[in-house]
Amino acid sequence: MNNNQQIVLDNDGKSIWKFLAGELKPRGKWFTPFNIISVPIILLGLALIVIRFWKGLGEVSNVTQEVPWGLWKGFNVVTGVAFAGGAYVLTFMVYIMNMRKYHSIIRVTVLNGFLAYAFYAGALVLDLGRPWHIFNPIIGNSFGASSVLFLVAWHFLLYMVAQLIEFSPTIAEWLGARRAHKILSGMTMAAVIFGITLSMLHQSGLGALFLMAKEKIHPLWYNEFIPVMFLVSSIFAGLSMVIFEGSISDKVFFDQISNKTKLAQKDIIIGLSKICAGTMFAYFFLQLLVFIHGQHWDLLNTGMGHWFLLEMLGFVLVPMILFFVSYRNNNITMIRIAAILTMIGVIMNRLNVSIIGYRWDAVVRYVPSWMEVIVALTVIFIQIWIFRWVINRMPVLRDSPSWANEHK
Amino acid sequence: MDGFSYSDIFATKGIEYLIIITFLILLVPFWLVLNKQKQISSTIQKALGFLSASILKIPQGLFYSRNHTWMHMEKSGTAKVGVDDLLLHITGAVKFKIHKNPGDEIKKGDLLTEIDQNGKLLRILSPVSGKITNINSTINENPSMLNEDPYGKGWIYKIKPSNWVAETKTCYFAEEATNWSAAELERFKDFLAVSMKNYAPEPSMVILQDGGELCDHSLSALPKEIWRDFEEEFLDLNRL
């Protein structure tokens, strides 16, 4: 029962509010390169967001009636959600397939996924002309049940709840709430199964949104299999993000990571590279199949065609080969390079479908304004700030307190 | 040829079928190569006498202490204790000096045994506290064969532990042990590069600093001073 007293002592003499107030104070150095870059951008971005809600969307954004979906949807929502796919792939591997090796990175991945969804749903609000309507599919003012958006809205909402439940034992450990920890840990498995179902549905659902724009999307990117492509590519997009994010965490949060986790890291990255190589191999053939099926080879020798070939060969085939070779040679550096190439490829693919290939034949093309770019970056930077705040305080990367393992 | 006509291969989805068949045919070698390559390279490394993480024997059911000793609890409640495969690969053939007798008490961190290779010694400290019940009298019979079976015939003492759960908490177990051994091997490479500079007359006779491969038994030809440093860096349980 020593542990019990320890916990009481930890929070002793402080009410929960004092503890929270203490935790809210900033820690560590202020003048880091990341802060110097991100703080001015965030301040400028917040000012632009105020202008956007005060004066209206047209003041800051270049979206039009013709192209209603701009950078905030194409980049923050559609691309960001693909990168958040690591959470459902890893929870599937650890909790369903029981691959315990990957357990040490599950919390950081789920946290990353949860924040991604919370912020990208936020970015969606920015891009809606009448943002208060976002609640309609939830509260039933007008469900719009025949629209794919209805599906996506509910999946986003439910999946955020599921991810919060998956992550909640960490919060309970941080607060020293033992009873809550026990209850919340018991809910993890249900939340995981629910979450995997939802993610697979809405990763493809995001693709299904574009099925309605058949005439507007360039034929090299439009096909009736976009939902399948989005789902398959979210697997390696998410895992590449996990590899990339893990490499940065290794350095930035060095003091947080326990010794045993550090040793396991290399093995984890090598294991993930194998999965990436396998799924990208299948994805490449799916793309080839769809391309042949569409019979659009005459378009290959145009500007858009070259761009398409660059995406498929340079940012799908090449990183796939890199993953394959570096898995065999245990070459961590090459795996990281492959992960970065893959991420560039996924960004290209999502932007090609949602922005670059969208209304590609219009006389006046949509080009995001500088203000849109700043706001898009602001959303990502604020997310990273909160991510850092959570990691420095909660047992995400470091080991759980010993009482938390007792009833396992 | 009435009634016969060529059909359009696109209309019949013929090309699509061919691509899927090609995919399935390519998937087989893709998967085989992806999974097999590592076994082959480890066989080659073993044959060439290189020391790499892939040739180390690390049974997953043993506890590995930070000073390169292992422990295995038997059904009777006594634990076998010995030194791990990595240490034997590094030192080459050695003899063990047995200082304790059955019935002696030993504490974690006490001197357990000494490894002796022609007068060069490494002190091995005990990873566990308890009472010694048995001594392996055959341990020094065939030193060069010890590498083949470090966890079977290679046990040194049987100890009835007195504080097993607490003392094994810091040990490596299962895949942790595999990862740790690989990291220790990397650390040993760095160690050699540094201490070779300090003591060895001919630089770089054992190792390339740019991550070249280690030879098996790389410590055996090196002078006493390096053995002493090695003991301090890798075997001193009270410091690690």
C-alpha cells in the first residue's frame, strides 16, 4: 500500500484546481527555433481567423462558388485525416492482432490522431460559409441523411469520442484518479473496436465525397474507386507519419522516453517499414488497375499526365522500393527518407483530388491566398503546441505510474 | 470461320484480369524476398565469423541482467545463473573461476565468478541474492564449446533466490532482451574504437569506426588494459 500513499502525497495539500493551474504554466525554454517560427505565425493566423468570422470568408479566402473547397478542407481536413490513420492501424495491430511490440507507441499515436481530428474538424468550421450549420446533421435540424457528409459528420464525432476514451487512461494517470482509471481502462477495448470500424468507414467516406464531382475532377484522378484508394493509402500515410513523428519525438522528448522504449524503437520502425512496403505494393497495383480500367493513356503526355506519373512513380513506387530495401538492410535512415517521400506523395494525392485536379479546366484557377496558407499553418502549429504540452505532462511517452499496472 | 469473332479485350475486362494475375504472381516473390533476406544474411555473417546482433542466441524466457548475466527460474524455485551469449562471443573461449561453495550466501552485486583467459580476468558480479545450492562442475571441461550452448550447459551456479521479484524488475526479458543485446553490441563497437586508440599499438586492427562488422571473439587478442576498461563499462553491476 506504499504506492497508495505515494499518490496521495503527490497531490497532497493541493486541490485538483491548484494542480491543474500549476500544470498549465509553461515549462522549459522559450526561445527555441520552433517557437520563434511558430509564435508569429500563430498570432497572425489568429488575427486572420478573427477577420474571417467578423468580415466573412471572402476577406481572407480565395474560394468561390465554383471552387467552394479551399486549402483548409483540401489540406487540413482531407490530407490531415489520412495522416491520422496511424491510430486505427496501430490499435488494430496491438489490441486485435496482439502485436505487443508496438504497444509503447500506441499512446502517442492515439494522442496524435485525436488532436488531428479535433483540429481538422475545427478547420472545417473555418471553411464553411455558415459554420453554425455544422451542428445540423448531429442535432437533426436537417439531418441530410442522403448525403455522404451526414456519414462523415457522424463518423468524425463518434471517432473523436472513441479516441478520447482510448486516450483517457493516460489522463486519469496524470490526475492520479485511480477509480476513473480502472473504469476507463476497461472501456479501451470497446472503444478500439468501435474506432477501427469508424475510421475505416470515414477514411473511405472522405473519398466518397468526391464521387459527386465526377465532371469536375481531372479524369486521371477521378474514378469510382476513390474510396478504396483513400482507405488503402491512409494505412501507409498514417504509418509514415508514425515513423516521422517518432524520429522527431526521439530527439525532442529524449528525457521522456524510457530506456526500454528507446531500445524497442529501432525494431518498431523496421517492422512498420515492412507493413508500408506491403501496402504500397498493393496500392500501386490498385492504381495501375484503375488507370488501365479508365483507359486514359492519351492524357499521360500532357502537363497533368506528367504530374500524375510523378506522383505514382516518384512518390509511390520509389518510396515503396526504399521501404523494401531498407527493411532488408535494417537501414533506419533510409526508412525515414522513405517515410518523408511517402508523406509528400500522400499530400500530393489528396491535393490533386481536392484542389489541383479539381476544376483543372477552369479559366480562373483557384490558388489559395497567403492568408489561407497562414491559417492552415496556424492550425497545425497550435496542434503541435498542445501535443507538446500534453507529452510534457502526461505519461504518454514515459512509463505509467506503478499503481496503474497493478490491476492489469 | 462463321460464328467466330475477336472480342475487344477492353470490353471483356481482359486487361484488368491480366493485371490482377500479374499482381498475384509478383506478390509471391515480393513477399518471399521481403521475409527471407534477413535469415540468409545472418547465415553468411555467421559463416564469415562476424559478430552481429542477428547471430546472437537470446532465448526469450530468460531474465538478462545489465551485466551480461542471465537467470532462469526452474520449477523447483532455484534459479540457474550464467553469462550471456554476447559476452562469450566477445571474449572467446574462457574458463570460470569458482569462488563459492554450495550453502554460501550471496548478495546482488557480490563477486560471483571470474572469467579467465590466459591470465586476463573479468569479474562477474551476481545479479541476484540468495543461497547457492549447486555448482556446475563440468563448466570448464570444454571452453570452446560453451558458445554453442551458453544457456544450457553454460550455467555456473544454481541459486535459491531470496528477493527474486524485486531483483528481476530491472532485468531485460523477451523482446526487450533482443533489443538490448543489439544496443549493447553497438555500444561495444564504440567502446572498442575509443579504447583501441588509447592502448593498442596498431590502430583499427579489429574494427572500422564507420559501422564495419565486428570479428567474433574480438576481445581475446587485446591487452589487459582493455579488459579492465571493458569490465568497468559493461560488467560492473553496481555502476550500471
